[in-house]
Amino acid sequence: MIERVLAKRIVPVVVLDDAGSAEPLAEALLAGGLDIMEITFRTPAAEESIRRIAKTFPEILLGAGTLLDEDQVSRARDAGAVFGLAPGLNPKIVTKAREAGLQFSPGVMTPGEVEQALSLGCKLLKFFPAEVAGGTAMLKALAGPYAHTGVKFVPTGGITSALLEAYLRLPIVAAIGGSWMVEKSLVNEGQWSEITRLTREALAAAADAR
């Protein structure tokens, strides 16, 4: 999974109110050149949306986000998710994900949480909430004592297209998680061509940041 994430360096964070939007959204992202996405378990439509995309677009590296309990981990894996994320670090969720065969990235924002995640065998970590937690300055500080461990971060929370380049220029950042190219209003209004355009734009900016 880390190799796939490093290849694109952008993980769109999707909130779907209607599972009927799942397939056209996946098509729009693929048309823009992006074959990875995270669907958050914040709405009742999340599980069915994952199931539909996993069945129709197996080429997409499909993740489930905001996994806050063990039941959600099981449901996400059964629906077809291949990786999971959470805003925080809960050892029980990490263990459950491992048992379910779901690659998991817990959320961290402090040195203590980074060390706990590493002790649990997690090396691809969600840095959340990125901007509020200190942004690129905090990640540079964390890189000092932890970069040699092989840990990589996916900062998420408050990141916009204008901030993308600053984050991706940090060696310790594997990718960024963002929602500007898949904003709820764009999805709910079916603006698939605009989502494709924004995705292409984001990928071009990510390529420039290498």
C-alpha cells in the first residue's frame, strides 16, 4: 500500500451521503488519473459505497476512514476496503484491523503517539488534524527523531490545494489527504467533470513537488 500511496501522493477524503454517487465519483477520479480514495465512515452510505466501488472498480486502492470501533473495521473489510484510517490512535482498533487483514493507519499528532504507533507496527501514519497540530513545522520537528525509523505521514485536516506543495516537499510525508477535489457540494450536485479537472490539477501539483 505504501508504494501505491507514494506513487500518487494524494488521497482524496470522501464523505458520501448517497451510495448512488459512488460509481460516478470513482469514474471521475479515475478519469483524472487517481486510483486511490478514502471513504469515511461518517454517513450511513459509507459501507454500501465501498461495496459498490470495490465490485465495479477493483483497480482502485480503496480505503475506509474514520474507523472508530471494531465493528466498523469488520464492516469496512467485508465491504471491500483494503486499508483503513482513523483520526486517533486506539490500540484495540489497530489490533482488530490486523486480525481482519486490513492495512491500517492510525492518527497521531504527538511524539508519544508516534512511538505508540511504531510499537504497534504501524509505519504509515495519519497526521491529524494537520494544520491545527502545527502543519509542516510540526512534521519537520517529528522528522528529527523519527525519520530513521522509516515512518511516513499522511497529513490530513485543513489542507488545501494551496498548501499541497509545502507538505509534499517534506521527505517524511508519503501523501496528503484532502477533500477539496471531492467536496460534498461537488459530489451531491454531480459535478463529475469538475472533480476530474481538480484531480488532474492536484496530481500535476504533486508531481511538481517531487
